[in-house]
Amino acid sequence: MGETGTAGTGNGGTGGASRPPPFIPPRNRMLVAILALLGLLVSLYMLAYALGWAGTLICTVGDCERVQSSPFSRIGPFPVAAFGVLGYLVLMAVSLSGLQPASRGSRTVPLALLAGGLLGVAFSAYLTYLEAFVIRAWCQWCVSSAVIMVLAFLASLPELRRLGRSG
């Protein structure tokens, strides 16, 4: 007799019913989580500088100081980097929640990853436009964040297939 008291079913006593395949966390969500962590670190550094918590801004390429002291480095009273911190935190939380078995078949996770990535790319494109054509200076940290966000969005594109399967 098997452990569950059934003789020889070989499937744990389920009487022939098949089990769903094991949950394998999507690799693209793992990649989005890692990229969001990198973006979060960049944004935290820029936020620390904007709030005066970090001394001299380390900038080996471009003119980060000019970008960070421009009127475009804030939205109202908030440093732009604070929006980066918030955005990357949300992206990381959504991608990590999407690695849990309970997220199987969810439409919320794919939609949130795609929407968050698209919003982040649009915001980064706007800030990059400002650097190139208005401020006329580049910040290596801002460009790094923009590249990270584009990569995170690209890594979220496989979510389109998941939406197609669940709809």
C-alpha cells in the first residue's frame, strides 16, 4: 500500500487525476527583478545626492552636476530620482510576486509589468530628451537608468504571450 493508503496508483492516491505541471518561475520575471534592483540602486544614489546625503557626485562621463542642478531635476518639491526609486520598487515588487506559484494564470502581473515598463520607458525618454535638447548635458546615472528601464521593458515583453494564453 502507498503512503496514502491506496494500493499501486502511483500518483499519490488521486485515482488517476493528473496534477498540474510544477510551477517554473518565468525567467523574464527574474530578469526584470534583477534589472529593477539595479535601477533602484542607481535611483537611490541619485536621490541621496539630491537630498544632500551623498557628498560629491561621482560622474566620470558627462556633466551630471549640470543635469542635477537644472530645474528639470525636480517635479514640484520632489527630486526626479524619487520617482525612479518608486518606479523601480513597484517593478521589482510586481516581478517578484510574479515568481510565486499563486501568480500562475494571473492577468494582473503581466499587465502591471508591461504597463510599468512602458511608463518607465516613456518617462526615461522624456528625461533623455530634456538632457539632449534642453539642458544640453548628459548624466551617466540618468542614462544608465534609462538603459536599465528599456532592458526591463524588453524583458517584460514575453508577458504578451501570457496575456494571450490567459485571455
